[in-house]
Amino acid sequence: MPGAVPFDPENWLRPRGRREFDDESIGILANPAPDIDELAAQLRSHFGFLSGLDADDLAALAAGPTSRQTPITQIQQLGRGTLADTPLW
């Protein structure tokens, strides 16, 4: 994919400064606009699960955009096997 870059969990977990947020766009989406520093902290908190990726997660990420089958297979093997025979795109 043009412009695609490898997934890096640190991109979501690193502290962000005010300049990395377009507060005008945020203000359009949320009224009143949230405090930018609080928003940055919430972003890190909500994506905190990315700090504990297991081998299967890392395999799916390493597969990249050209190999959809790895995450599709992982989804089909989840839990009770409900999706085992379901075609996934």
C-alpha cells in the first residue's frame, strides 16, 4: 500500500504535545472541546493494551497490509469457534 508504514504500538503509547492535535478539528467534533493535555492522557490510557502484545498479536502486525490471512485466521480461531466456518473478508 502506498504510504503504509509498519505498525508501531509506541506511536499510540508515547506522550503527545499540544502541537500534535488539531484543536480546531477537535472543537468541531466535541463541544465544548476537551482539554488537549487530558485528551492526550486518555489516548495513551485507552491504547494501553498495546503494551502487552503477545506472539499472535505480533505475528498479525508483522504480516503487514499485504497478508490479510494471518489476522483472518486468528479471528476464525477465537473462543468457541463461532467464526470458524464463516467467510471473512
